[in-house]
Amino acid sequence: MAKNTMPVSHAKTAYGLLGEIARLIVEEPKRYNQHGWLQREQDRSQMQPVEYPSCGTVGCVAGWVVALKAKRRPNYFRTGDKAADILGLDVDQHDELFGSSAAGETDRQTPEHAEAGASHIRRFMQANRAQLLAKKV
């Protein structure tokens, strides 16, 4: 990936989008911090990751949904709501998928944190497969 190049989503469904997010955070663990919605290097206002990846963006699962599919970025504290809307999630699913404990207690932005987050996403995808496949993004 070239420096400062954001990943691009080709997903057509919520299921495909979550699969892309699981892959992108495992490929580059610096992109993933389940304890902060969405932070771009130029912002530096909400969370301070250890290090920014080459694309300059760090986010949780909800943050990556928004970064990849929202037409425009919502304010910081509405990121989870916007991501849930994009994916077609109810309140309980929102809390399950986007909770700060989704990656456990691993150190943020590490391969272990990314793998734990990706495993959480995959379990959620399996449990909600039909719904996520039916939701166009």
C-alpha cells in the first residue's frame, strides 16, 4: 500500500464489508484500536495511537465501517450510530460488535489486538450471516 493511501472497500453487503475490515486490521495492526472510534493523523484530537499506519487512519470496527462506506464523516461521538445504520444493526448488535472490550485486554495496535478484533468480527459475522448478507452497503 502506498503511503497515505486509504483502503478502498469493494463490498456490496454488510457481510462483505465486515470481512474486509477483519482482513485490513490483521494486515496492518496499526490501523486498529478498539478503544477509539476513528482518528486520522491530521486530527490528533480524540485518541493518541502509538503510531499511525501509512494510510494515516486508526479506528475501531465502527470507525472502519464509517471510513470505508460513509458518504461523509459524522462527528466523533456519532460514529457508532452511523456504522450501525450502514450495517443495519439493532441496538444490541451495535453494543456487541462495537464494544470496547471486543478485542479483550490486549495491547492496542498490536498483532494480538488486531487478531482478537478480527476473530470477534468473524464470530459476529457467523452469528448474523443471513442479516448481514441481505444488507446492501
